[in-house]
Amino acid sequence: MTQHANPHHQNQDQQYQDSPDIERRNLLKITGAGIAVMSIGSSLPSSALAQTQSQPNNEWDKTFAKSDKVDHRKVTFNNRYGITLVADLYLPKDRADKSPAIALSGPYGAVKEQVSGLYAQTMAEQGFVALAFDPSYTGESGGEPRHVSSPDINTEDFSAAVDCLGLLPEVDRDRIGIIGICGWGGMALNAAAVDTRIKAVVASTMYDMSRVMAKGYNDSTTKEQRQQGLEQLNQQRWLDAEQGKPASGPVSLELQGGEPQFVVEYADYYKSKARGFHPRAINSNSAWTVTNPLSFMNMPLLSYISDIAPRPILLVHGEKAHSRYFSETAYAEASEPKELMIIEGANHTDLYDQVDIIPFDKMTGFFRQHL
């Protein structure tokens, strides 16, 4: 079923209107949204950007306030490819001996100190053990080179997080769900399709990264444009091979003027120290590698979304989000039980940190019912 919710929030931004010219021009700019088929000439050497893996510590360095209802500690675990992932574990102070648990990640180009951590801490306040992790090659997690992503490895990251949760003495391993946000919403759905240990999945303000990289926004990329993009990316491979390391794109979300409203909204979150800036986040302070889109361009993430059934899916999206069509398509292709919740007046990034808009009560009820 599809629901519409009014969070009593009036968004003044106009809904993004489709424009092939704007979409194509900004395909080259929006590295923070992970879209880019970037021109070779715009790339920077990897050393020009902050790409060093940080040493994990337990200091509170989040973009949100620490809750007094939750215990927090840093944990590490390995995925199936031997990459060490770093995560923040949030434990409700008032909890059962064996609690239900949720693994979380996203958005695409963010770190666990931002959106996924806020979601995790909030769900822990509701009684769930919650694990917000940095995906492979990003944040405090391992993997070289830095700042690349993979539809396979990043799907595996979710399953590795389930491994981690299931080994904790505080967790009932038969009651584990996942939440994926933005680009990691697609990864979460892909993980749930293959990992039957995941009993319920929420995708919030979801992006299908394979679809947008292969086809552009609103599937507007022509066959000729796709071929041109592949030619550029593979020419970049020669340059990377000659240099012995991958080049990075321009620093994410450095606005020059003329960007569409949704790009301005991304920058408002990721670049604002009062809101979501974090020095380890690719979208705040760095860039993906130039060739990062390659593995997504012919590996569709949601091919088996119908296989998640009979385990339930909850899709949450903003009414005014430019990305809303990703959730609507996923909902149409998924099998029952499924639900699509549209948040009235909300744009894409409102569901990053606007706690009066994010339907945490709905998510709590969903997981209490199904875990």
C-alpha cells in the first residue's frame, strides 16, 4: 500500500523539474551525488584530496547530539572480501537480553557520523541494537584505493554487518533488519534479495545507483551518450594505469552557480558545519575516483527485488524529492508485503536530518511488527 504523510512541514523549494539539458550538464558536476561520467580533463590526482583512512577512536565526532538513552561504542568486523569495516554500535540502555537489531548505511558519499548514525541512534532509543557502518573504501573502513564503490562489495558490506550483529551477545540473530539511505537504499534492497537472514528492510530517500549511473537522471541518457561516457571512463583507465593510481574527480558539491535546486540542497547539507559537514565524508570534503561509475553501468542492483518476499519492504520518500521515481519504481517491481510512504512537502535531503519529518515512528512500528 502507498501512504502519504504530512509532517506539518512546508518546504519552500520548488520541485525539481525534468530538463534533459540541465541533467546532462550537471551529470559532470554532481560527484557528491555519485552520478558522474566526468571529463578526463577535470580530474585531479588522488593525492590532492583527503583520502587517508582514519584511525578509529571512540570520541564523539558526529553531526548530531549524543543521546543519554543510548550506549555507544566503536566496533570493527571483516566482510567476505577481507576488508575491515568500522562501525558505530548504538545500544539502548534499557534493553532485553536478546534484542532485535538493525544494520544501517548511507547516504552515498556520506559517513556513519552523519545520516546513518542519526538513524541508528534514534532506532536504539526505540529499543533496537543499531549498527551504522562506513562502507568499504570510505570513512574509517578499510580498502584501497580510497573512495571507490562497488555494487557487489557494498552489498556484501550489509551482509557483513549482519554477521557482526548476529555474533553480539546482546542480539537475537533471528531478528535482524537493515536500513539503507539514499544510494545505500538500493544496496540494502539488493542485500535483502540475496541474504535471507535479513528479516525486514527499509529504504529511505532511495537511489538506485546502478540505474542513475547507467541511464542518467530520469533515464535520460541516450545510447550515444552512454557510449561516449564509457569511452571517457576507459580512456581514464589508461591514464590511471600509467600513473599507477586512480585519479579523483573535482571536490564534491563546490557550487559555481546555475545548479539545479536538488544539487543546492545536497550542498546545503554536506557543506554546512551547522548541519551535516564531516571532514571524512566524500560529499563534504573530497571526491570519488573518476572511474568509479564503471562497475555500476552494467550491473543492475534491483534485478531480484521481487525475491525479498515474503519478507517485508518499507520505502520512504519525500513528495518533492527529485529522486522519488527510484522508490516508486522499486515499489512497483517488488512483491508483497511492501509499502511506499510519501512524506508530504519533503525533498530528498529533508530525510537526512530533519527529525520532525523522518518517520521514525513508522519505522519503529514496522520493525517491531516484523522482527
